[in-house]
Amino acid sequence: MPLLDYGMLRQNINGEYHFIGNFESITENSTLWIKADNLTIPVFLEKAQTYMLPLGGHKHDSGADQKMCFDENELDINAPALRRFSWNRISSLTAGAKVFIGGVLKEINGRQTFASSKGQPLLVIFYECSESMLSAGVMRAGKYNMEYWNTVTPYALVGGVFSLISIAQFFYARPIYRVTVLSAIAAIFCPLFPLLPPGLIFTLIYRNLWLRVCIYRVFRDVALLPLRYAARRNAPQSQSGAVYECRMLDALPGNSKIPCLLPASKPEKNESWHMAGFFDDAGTGEPLAVASTNPFIPCGLLPGSPKTVSQRYNRKAVLLEVSAWLALAAGIALNIFFAELIIYLTH
């Protein structure tokens, strides 16, 4: 969606746009007012999908694999996940909070207003990071963290406990099935096995590996972002008319202010540096700008072609994912072995 500005608003053209500004106020008719520079836009919140992205944009971490560099900004990988909340709680937010709006702009009561349409709810994101980090931040927050506890877990635990208690009661009066009874009772505590020693060490390894899996998947998706713009027929253009491309470079530019879209690394064998940005029509390869008025258009360096870099990080993510699950399974199996050993010795 194009970034809504004053010129587009004056044309009174309805359509899909995105808008970035600061929370100004909210009126009684569920209308949120967002201000950016000299432009204030009303947002009708009914049926909107509202999220909070609590990212800290300046947390420093020495691990190169645990940060995503966009110029001098950093993505906090330990930040809480994207949290959805009801739009009627927005009034409790502090004025001046940064807001992203995405959706349909249409005329309501004689004024151009963002509002949800049939089958297309409005997207509202309150965030605390820089605009250049918002795309990567949403990707990171949207990744499923594979936590041990989820919405299905309580029902599974209750059902499992009652089933195992029923088995224990059924065989309790038969001495020959004492091992079965003890095993059923021990199995009630199986959900705690990943959290008990000696298998706990494998669970910690699993959590560490899975965190890196999430990071590599973010890198995989970020590497493909330039292709979403460069591959379009109506590729974005800068104010000077430069066309947006993702181009292979013979050598790194001398401009040290050009950021890396991913943590700095060298291209692999038979690969070359690529730059996503605005180039002149002469094809000199010199970028006219490394930043866009639209903060969601990525401009910077990649250690290879976008598809190659994305595939590279995807392979790393898959390998670490398999390793993580094997580590978790090893820890559970180790604790089950010790539990069965104790039951056998006490029989």
C-alpha cells in the first residue's frame, strides 16, 4: 500500500493506504486521531485489529547472530511478542504514542477516514521502535516461539490427568499390575519432565537453539523484502526519478553510511554483494539514495542475491530446528528412563 501524504489526501481518491503518525486523541464515536507533521487523519476503530509491539530499539547485544542491524538501530530479539488488545482500551495510552495504520481510506461524514471494510479489517499497530525497524519487528513478533505452554495445554493436561487416574484406579486392586499403576501415576507428572533434572539441561539447549531458529527465519524473510518492490512493474521511484532495484555490485561502495539489511557478513563463494536502493537510469550502479521517504522500503546491502541469502538462512533454521527437537526429546527420554528405573527398583 502507498504511504498516505497530504498530496494524496487532497485528491480524495479512496483506496488502500498506510499511514504513520502519533496518537493524538480518541473521541466518543470510536474515532482515533493520528497526526503526522501537518496532516491529521481520523481512524474509525470499530472492527479494527489492534496490536501493541513493545520493542526496545536500542538494546545492545554483543552476539552478531542475536541482532538485526539497520544502520544504527537494533531489533530486540528478547522483546515480548506482538500483543493484540481491544480497541476500546486505546484511551488509556499515552498521547504521542507512535501508530501504524493500514487499510482502506474512504469518505465518512464528508471526511477521508481509515475504516474497516467488509472482509478487510483495519490494521492498527502501536509500536516503540524506529520506523525502519517496524517490518522486521513485526516479523520477529509474529514468529511462533514454540513455547511449552499454549492455549491447548490446560485442556490436554486435565484430560491426561483424569485418564491416567482412571487407569490407576482400574488396576489398583490387582497386585500383578502394580508396575502399571505406578507407571500411570508417574505419567501424570510427564509434563514436568522437561523441567526436571537431569533432563533440564537439554531443555535449556532446546530453548537456546529455538531462539536462534526464530532469528534466522526473520533474516530469511528480511532478505526477500527488496524483491517485493524491485520485482513490481511499478517499482518505487525517488523524488529525483531514480528507480528502485536490487542490483549486484562489483565492489562495495565507498559510502560508509550505507546500512546492511542483515548482520554484517561476507558473501559466500561465487556470490557478490547486492544493493537494494534507488539507482539512476544510466546504470552506473551508484545509489542516489539509501533511504526512502517510505520507511518500509528496504535500502541497503545484502551479502548475496536476496533469494540465495534467504535460502542460506532457511537451511540454517531447519538444521537448528531439528537439533532443537532432538535435544528436547533427549531430555524427556532421559527423565523417563530415570523414572522407570526408580519404579522398577521400588517394585
